[in-house]
Amino acid sequence: MMSYQAPYKDMQWLVEQAYQTQQLGNLESLQDFDLDLANAIIDEASKFASGVLAPLNMVGDEEGCTFSDGQVTTPTGWKDAYAQFRDSGWIGLALPEEYGGQGLPKYIAQPVNEMWLSSNLAFVMFAALAQGGSEILLKFGSDELKARYLTQIVTGEWTVAMALTEPNAGSDLGALTTKAIPQADGTYQIKGQKIYITYGEHDMAENIVHLVLARTPDAPAGSRGLSLFAVPKYRVNEDGSCGEFNDIRCTGIEHKTGLHGSPTCSISYGDNDNCVGELIGNLNQGLMAMFVLMNEARLSCGMQGVGLSELAFQKALQYSKERVQGARADGQRVAILEHPDVKRMLLNLRSESFALRSLGYQIAALIDVSEQSDDAEAVKAAEKRIALLTPIFKGFATEQANELAGDAVQVFGGMGFVEETGIAQVMRDARITTIYEGTTGIQAKDLLHRKIRVDQGRCISELMADIRDVVEKSPDSVVNQRLGQALNQLAHVLDSTILNPSAELAQLDAVAVPFLNALGGICCAWQLVELAQRAQVSKAEDEVFFGNVVALAEFYSAYKLPQAQAALTTVIDEQNGVGNYEF
Amino acid sequence: MMSYQAPYKDMQWLVEQAYQTQQLGNLESLQDFDLDLANAIIDEASKFASGVLAPLNMVGDEEGCTFSDGQVTTPTGWKDAYAQFRDSGWIGLALPEEYGGQGLPKYIAQPVNEMWLSSNLAFVMFAALAQGGSEILLKFGSDELKARYLTQIVTGEWTVAMALTEPNAGSDLGALTTKAIPQADGTYQIKGQKIYITYGEHDMAENIVHLVLARTPDAPAGSRGLSLFAVPKYRVNEDGSCGEFNDIRCTGIEHKTGLHGSPTCSISYGDNDNCVGELIGNLNQGLMAMFVLMNEARLSCGMQGVGLSELAFQKALQYSKERVQGARADGQRVAILEHPDVKRMLLNLRSESFALRSLGYQIAALIDVSEQSDDAEAVKAAEKRIALLTPIFKGFATEQANELAGDAVQVFGGMGFVEETGIAQVMRDARITTIYEGTTGIQAKDLLHRKIRVDQGRCISELMADIRDVVEKSPDSVVNQRLGQALNQLAHVLDSTILNPSAELAQLDAVAVPFLNALGGICCAWQLVELAQRAQVSKAEDEVFFGNVVALAEFYSAYKLPQAQAALTTVIDEQNGVGNYEF
């Protein structure tokens, strides 16, 4: 059984490209955080990922979590791995030193995150929750709340759980009904049922800080009446220790098709009217706080797509080297890696995960610009670009992860369908990534309306101009020409349909996902074309690695970019095709 | 929880279209088997599918089969359902009356098969084995073998198991090593290990007739040295009753990601050198016999794609009508079926399963022509067309079933990831269909080489001419024009690449799957365009049903056909894209 190995060379080179593209070396505050440091940390993390997390991935799938009498027991080894993860300081990697974190920039944290996600996604879901929860408290929490919770969260003493969804309110947060009743002491009594709470209950940490979306009695209807509350499992004493149980009861965990090791809890708050929460930020601005978390979570979810695709690729590649089947013309039996159709599937995995990794690292570097630059215009430009790329990256990386995991199973043949090879687990685990943190449909609407139509296409035009610049650096290259054609087609689609003021909303929404997929494919082709140009320059340093980068761009251009263009054709061709059928 | 309901109206109408297109009414031997009979049988089968099989589908998934000490126990209710299935005569539906079957034509059996596959694929896998095993015995078996086995198989007293694969020989049958040692009495001693044997051991029938591919001591190497043997679990006494145990030991069952209710067995033959087999047909012609079964199995596997897609569609549609989420502009909350993106996914499911159902029924009617017609030319034309369509149907229907099951999960959102809704099971069950009975890669090579290049494209040109005829019946229709463009592109691809004598084999094999997918999409568009033309004629009879058929053709043309065309672009653009990367 192969174990995950961090794609060290990819990571090193792509981190360097992101660093240079976004000119992070110019940022004053990042002077101490250079590429050498990045490489040292990638190296250290890769040992932890391969040595501690990866071996537990299948254990988690096979055992799953167990629920009994309100308690959740995590799989064998989980608790110990958590302690190691916490004690190594990984949770606070990109969180402020003031609260016990390491304060590293995002561009360094991103490859580290990728390793966690590849090696054991189900396990490591608490890390993104700690990151997101901390950022909410940093941005919206009172000093008192920060003092009470932040150090404990950043150091991993306590974990964070996000309680949003209710049985009748999934994507539609406006329909939430959980109540928060103000008390004389300024706290709130929380009462309601929440579902789908990742690590809402578990046995790995002393306390769990639930961030609960709820509604005060006089709040307006809909999503504008939601407030966010910090609701710890155990109340916090004056001295910071855990006190009284806070009437938070886990009522069950889901029996899921994947991510068995990560408990997805149903939680009942305040069954005995004794669940105390504290308001985070202002009343009725819970959604604003949630958006901080959501954007963070969407990018992290896109990285899950990268991480799972990489894992699927590694497993499929290794199997294809070992599995002998079929023969050459001379009768010599061969490993299936020699079959062109197997190569096609492996290159689908390899080119897409490489391109998406590059995109994910560029986004992380953009976040560093937005957070660290002194240049207000650069900050604004970075923020706009991140906002545009977030739904594309989240939607496309996760859709691709599902397709690619399927390809990896296919490489395994019949062995892909039996669980012992572990590849079916990747497929099952990936299945949720296009759903949680906003379905692909929701990402696509966000992209189409809030990121493109609202600003009359300015931001996407800037992106297209950047891609055009890359294309025109090698105008004679066939690969570049194809990307140029796709850009022309995209410009036409924007003009005729997406930005057309008289476009029918229902028709636009029907093609929103094809449109997102088209942009995803074009962005990945852009990454590969640009990387291939740089690889040409560096080729002498490492013929195989850089030659392969060029080959990936060629492959993508022939096998994947046409699919993006087909999706653009759909946008144009849609003539109320979904509206003419009577269900 | 919804239960499967046979799509009665679809089936009735599409059976009628296949009957008319293939002019089955002209066949003398089918005079007693008309559309009225077809409808009566579809009706009867639909009750069995909904009433008996569908309710056991999730039971089978949850319980799975259990293995202990060589014995396999099927899930609760399986044994009883088998007895009902057998006693109702469903197993021999399309097998000769002489052996206890009902002798129905294939065009009637096909919708019935589809219902079994939708309602409980894991359960019903024995039925295709009985069908295929019987056809092998009918075609290659001696009178003695026929007398010994056929009635028992056709009536379902005994089941059939196919023992092909060995641990080191999956797709590569030439590498099989199981031995068959000739004995003085004309029988053979069988010895070897086989894996992936569906229903190789179970508790539902009195005896199991294993059809085992093995190699005699002097046989030539490779696939030309394989012979096929009938190897019963219990030897058959003179009076036809079951006798001595035949030294066939089940050594385990696979822990699979789907089809839990169907035992996939590892079997050891002749551990004690006491496993007797009888040769079927001639020595070293085992592969020829297997091909009879294989073609049968491939078409049946394509129908699995149809059946699972239909099931996924029904579940997703029902959920989308019940699940309220989001609101209209006036604040009225709506079922998610009203969201255009959900409609898009449902129509992806609906249009593809409808088109593939039509294609599957047309193929069944072609088989009737090939088996029943007195016109030698018509028989030959039907055989050629079936041979061409088989890899397309098998490959494309199963690839689509995987994509569509994914879409159905997506419609369910978070509920799709929890097992209680049953939709994740469809996704898991579907996963094997692109692998067994020849992977999509193998179908694609068969299509490209043996079905197209070997006859210099004659057969595919005839198919394209038939499609062109349909297109030109309504030359002004935009939908028809688009299909015409796809045909032009296909002609160019054949000319420039697929049939180009100087094409590199490795490059062709790299694009074989995209090419198969392109043909699959074009064939489905063809079915829908032709059906839409007929629907226009019948529209007044049922505005909704026939209006919807037209809408499906429109949807397919805008959303799916561009993907087929993108795959053709890939075939053209491939410039050794898989050969330039060094793994």
C-alpha cells in the first residue's frame, strides 16, 4: 500500500512562481518569510503528513466515528495524532504570534494545508475551522472574547465548530430558526437544533467553541436577522479553565458515504434552557461574520479538490507502474502505465492537479498582498481578483476532483471497486466537496452575478487582459493560440450573453455552472501556459521536470481546453432549454 | 423514501419506436409477439420491480453479503425474492420454450431487463448470467450438456457463474493459468484460482454451474489456448439431481464500494484434485464461446447504465419536488425544482437516460432482426450495426451513468452525502459499470480498431448516412443543424485521423476514449432528434409527453452535443500529448 508523499518539487517550484508573480519579495512585512523558510516548512510538514496523518487515513474510513449516548469517539489513533498536530504548532501556522500562532504568510501555509488535505482530509477538518473561527474572532470579537478564546483555539487546546445548517435551512440561511434570547447579564440563551456540524462533538480536545448562527426575538426576517454567537461546550471560568457543561447535546452523527473519520454532528442547543452564548460583533450582522469564514472555507475547499486530486494521482500512478497487463508487439508483458489510455487518464489527473495547485498558490499569495501590502491600490486589486477567483477555484477544483477520482478508480480497474486499495475512498471522500461550503450551483451564481454582472465585467476583463498578456508572449505557440481562441470565445459569451442587460435571469442561471466550468478550464490553461513559458527558460536546470511542465500544457490544450470551449458553446446555445420541459 | 417506478410511458413508446424502426412487424416468427403483448409484459414486470425488488435494494446495500467458512449468505429477503423471481418465470423470459423459457423476443425483454437493473442491480445479476450461460450452451454445448444443464438454468433451479479473471489476468485473458487436465473418461480435472466471480457462491439455488476458462496441458500460449468448461458446484447424477460436492471452494468475497448485495467471490477449483469439468465446444476455442457471452454482457452492462441513470433521475426528481429551499422574488419559498441549475441537472439525467434507453431498445430490436429475419442481407446488416453499437453503448451509457449519478447526488445537496437517502448508493453501484465486462478503454479500442479501422469505416459510414437522413428530414431545425455540424466534424475526424493509414497507433489509442464518447453523444443526439420528429407528429395525442420529447432534444443539443464535439476536437488536436510526458 502506497503512502502519500508530498509533491515536494511541485510545491517548491509553484510556491516560487506565486511568490514572484505576486511580487511578495517587495512586501516589507514579509522580509523574514522568504522562500528558504517556505521550503524548510514544506519539508517539515511533509514528514508529518506522510508519517503521521497518511497512515491513519484508511483507518478513519474503515472505523469511522462512533456515537453513543451523546459522546463521539474518533477512530483509533485520531486522538494521539491530534495531540501531535497540536503540539507541533501546526494549527496556528498562519495565525498571529500574539495568540500563540506562528504568523506565517498564506503563501507558505497553502502547500502545508494541501499536504494535510491530501494525507487525511477527514482528520484535518478541525484545522480550517480553527483558522476560520480565529479570523472571525480577530475581526469581529470583543477584546473580552478574544482573550477568552483565541489563544486556546490558536494553540489547539480547544477546537471550533460552525453551527449554521438546520434541517430546513441548508443553502438558504434566511430560513434559520435557532433562537438567541437576551439575558440581563448581556449573554444570550441559545435554543435550537443544528445539523451537519463538522467536529461538533469529539474526544480530541478539552473544549469545543461552537459558533452558532441564531436569531434574537426582535430580529428582522430572513438572513438580515441572523447574529453569530460563541457557545462553548463547557463554560469558561474566570481563570480560563473549563467550567460548567453548557447544555449542548450531540444527538447523532451522520452515516456518510465518505469522510467517515470526521464526525458530522446533529446538535441540540439548550434542551434544558441552560445554553449560554455570547454575541460576536453586532446584532443581525452574523451573516457578515459568516462571510469571512465562508470565503476562507471556499478557498480551503478548493484546496481539498487539489489535495484529493493529488492523492488520487499518486495512487493511480503507483498502481499503473506495478500492475502488469497486456503485452507489447514483441510479446513482452507491460505495466499498464505503458497503455496510452492509462497515460491519458494519469495526465488528466496530473495536468489538472498541477494547474489547480498553481492557481491555489497564486490565490494564497494574493491574500498575502491583500493583507500585507502598504499600497492601497495593490490591496484593492488583489481583493477584487481573489473575490473573482474564489468561486471559480472552489467550484472547478472540486468538480474536477470528482472527475479525477473517478479516473483514478478506472486506472485501478476491478481493484478500484474493492475498498482495500483505498482509491474508492478518495472518490467517496471527494463527493461532498462540490456540496459543502456552497454547492457548485451557488458558486456559479456568485460568480455570474456578484463577481461579474454587478461590476459590469470590469474585474473579469482585467483577468482576461492578464491571460492575454501571457498568450501573446509566445504568439507562435499552438498551445497559446488555442488559449487565445478560448479567450475570444469567452469575450463573445460575456458580450452577447452574460453581460447582456436584456438576458433572462432564468436562462443565465441555467448556464451558470457550464460558465463556471469554462472559466475554470481557461484559468487552468492560463496557469499551465504561463508555467510552460517559465519552464522553457529553466529547462536546462532539470530537463525532465521542466520538459514535463511543457507537456502538461500541451496535454491540457488538447484534452481539457476543448471542454471549456464546449461549455461556452452551451452558454451561447441555451435557448430556454431548461424551461421548455414540464416536470 | 421513494420507491422505483418503471417509466411505463417511456418504455411503451420507445419499444414501439424500436419495433417500427426495425420493422419487426414484418418478421414472420414474431407475429405472436406484438406490441400489445409487449405492453402487457412491461406492465406485469413493473409490478414485480416496484413491489419485490426495489424495496430490497437498500437492504442489500446496508447488509451486504456475509462470508463464513466457505459459505456466502445473501442479505435478508434475497432468498425469498429469488424464489419468487424464479417461480414467476422471469429468468427464462427470452430463452427457448423447449427448455422451460418463454421464448420472448429481445425487444420485449429489454425494458423488462431495464426494470430489474433499476430496481435492484445487485440482486438481479444472476439473470444476465443465466441468459449468457444459456446462450453459450445453446450455441456450443453438446446435446448431453444441454440436456444436463439447460432446463435447470432456464427455469432458475440452478444459477450460472462465469469464472474468467485471475489475480494476474484481468483484461488480459491470455495470461490465465487455471489448468484442465484431461481424464480417461473424457472429463477434465480443473485446478486453479479465480477471482471476481459474481454469484460464484450463494444460498439462493440448489446448484451453481461455473463456466470456467482454463488451459489444457498442451494448449498454445496466450488466449488461443483457452478452453471453456462446465464445472458444477455439485456433480449431476444420472437422474439430473445434485450429487457429490465437486471440490469448488469459495475462499472469500470482496469488500466493494458498491453492489454490496451481490457476492463477488474468489473461488479455488480442485484444491483436493477432485474438481471435474466438461468441455464446452472445442478445445482451445474457449475465447470464442466467451465472446458470445461478452457481447451479451456488454449490452446488458450498457442497460445497467440506463437503469441506474433512470433510478438516479427518479430519486433526484422526487427530492427536488419535496425539498423547499430559496425563494422567488415575491418571497414565496420554492421547491428546488424551480431553480434553473437544478433543472439543468435533472434534464441532464432525463435527456441522457431517455436517449440511451432508446438506443438500448433499438439494439434489442436489431438483435431480433439478426436472430429472426429470413432475409440474409438484413441479418448481416443488423449484425454489423450491433457490433458497431455495442462498444459505444456499453462505454458511453456506463460513463454517463457515473456522471449522472453524480449529478443526482448534487441535486440532493448535503443529503446526497448521507447514506439514508439512497442516492449515494446509486453512485457507488454505478462505479463498477465502466470497468467490468471490459473497461471503457477496452470498448474504445474495440470500437476504433475492430469496428471501424478493420472494415475501413464502411459500417460507421452507413450509420452516419442513417443519421444524416434523420437530420435532413427537418433541415431548418436548429437542433438538426447542430447535429449535422457534428456529423461533418466526425467525417473530418475519420478522414484525417481515425482512418488515416499513417496514423500512429499510440496516438489513436490515446484518443480512443474521447472518440468513443463523441460517438456516444452523437448517437444519443441522433435518437433524440429522430424521436422529436416523431413526437411532433403525435403531439396532439399528449401535449406534455411529446412536447417534453422535443424539449429533451433541444436540451441535449445545447448542453451535451457540444461535449461530443469537444471530444472530436481532442482527437484532431492530439499531437502525441500523452507521449511527451515522462512519468
